[in-house]
Amino acid sequence: MSGILSSVDARTQLVGQNRLELLLFSLGGSQRFAINVFKVQEVLSLPRLTEIPDRHEVVVGVTHLRGQTIPVVDLRRAIKMGKTVIDENSTIIVTEYNMTIQAFLVAGVERIVNMNWNEILPPPTGAGRSHYLTAITRMDDRIVEIIDVEKVLAEITPYNVEISDKWIDDDLGEVIKGKQILIADDSQVALNQVTGVLEKLGIEVIQTHNGLEAYQVLQSWKAEGKNIEEDVLMMITDAEMPEMDGYMLTSEIRKDPELKNMHIVLHTSLSGSFNKAMVEKVGCDGFLSKFQPEKLTREVQRIIRKKLGIEKPEDSIELDII
């Protein structure tokens, strides 16, 4: 089972081609589920678990792997489908999200499939479990549901969206009024977190749910004659999204003479080392790991000051950027 994952180097070749690889798995029953392979570190038969006191109800225990203690989440229970029945096919998928390692208990893993992002669609509204989906796709005439892992993790350990007043540059208050930031992310949890931070700075947030939607908004602004360079401070985009991913979105913007100078920050739960390479490949101005409100605040204000030519000494301190 350990051979199911290919090397990261091979998968990075998909970036910029609007392609992805999905790991297909079962939670019991005939329905297929999936997550992006980029977030998977290992796939293992269910090891011995140690129960811990006062654990969240969906955490079935912890396992010790390569010197780390890793919580194991019953993914079936986490998305409100009931407890997973443990048997000889029970498997854990070890993942990295937002610089944390955790494993998900599943009924069994099937295979990896290579797909184009335009084959990945937003989930239908009002469809029960869609509350825990970021997208769906079709394979072999069957629906595959792509789990919103960020939402699952946020319900176990709520993300912090608070920012201390000491990180807010009061001198920018009047300058920021009326300015906008465009956000593209398929996770409503992530959209809400970023919006909550930016609105505290007095910035108007325009939310879109995938790269294609964000690109269409930009094109509509151009058609309306909007002064995008003046009114839009920057774009913050997720990496993996239905229909058009963040890398392709960035590439398309860089090809457009009227949009090519837009400041673009990749805001993602994928691993930092991977994204530093991809930032340069597709032309982003930098990246931030998700759910770090302080760093998001500092970076947005740094960009505003840079545009105004009033940079401060702290602006030279590198975050996860470039």
C-alpha cells in the first residue's frame, strides 16, 4: 500500500497545466470520495491506536509514526455519516494541512487518478453532505465527492481569526477606504476566515469560489471600465479549486496586458516548500499558509504601503513570502 503514492517531483509537473491527482477512497458503502494527492503523505493499514482523554468525538485515537504523535480522525463520522466499522480493510490516510499532520480513518483506499481541473465541479447546493464537499467529479459514470478537509479540521480545532490591534496600521485607515481585495477559494471556511480578517482592516472583500469565477469577475470589471489597478489592492487565491486552479488563474492574469501587474498571493494549505517553487513557476508575488491571521494582516498592509511608497522597516522581514 505504501507504493500507491508517486514522488512529489513527478506530481509537480501537473502544476500550470490545470491538472491534479486525486486519491480515491471509500467510507463504507458504494459512494466514492477523494482528496488531492498533494496533501497526502502516506497511506497505511490501520495501525494500533492509543486512546487519549478528553479527545474530540471524531478523533478515534493517536498513532506514533516516524517520531511523531498523529491524531487519527474518523472521517466518516466527521462528515456526519456515522462511525466507521473497523475491519481488515481499514486504512489511514496521513495528510498535511496548514503545517499540521493528521491521519484520516477510511474504510479502504482505491487508487490515484489524474484529472483536469475543468472536470472538477462545485458541489450542488442543498445536497445533504455538500456541506462537507469542496467539489464533485464524475468517473466511470459515478459521482466522486471531494471532501472539504479544512471544514472538518475547523470543526475539531476552530481556526483563530482574531488579530491584535497592535498589528493594525491605523495610518492606513483612510487610504484603505473603498479599496477591494478579490479572493478565490473553494472552501467557505477559508473564505470566511480571510474575509473576517480583511474586513477588520476596513477592506471590501469580493469572494469567488474558484479560479474561473475569479477570472470572470476580473473580465467583467475590465468591460465596465473599472480602474482595477487603482481600486483592487490585490488578489488572494487558493491553489486547488474546481474548474480552474490558482496556478492557471495566475498564469492567465499574467498573460493579460490590463491585469498582468496585479499583486497575487497564493493562500494555501499545501506544503510551504512546494509552493515556494510554484510561486516562481507561475508568477505569483508570494504565498501564505492558510489560517494565520497575523501574517495575513501584515502582508496585506505591507502591499498597501508598498503601493503608496511608505514602506516601514518591518516590511523587509520575510514571512512565508517569496
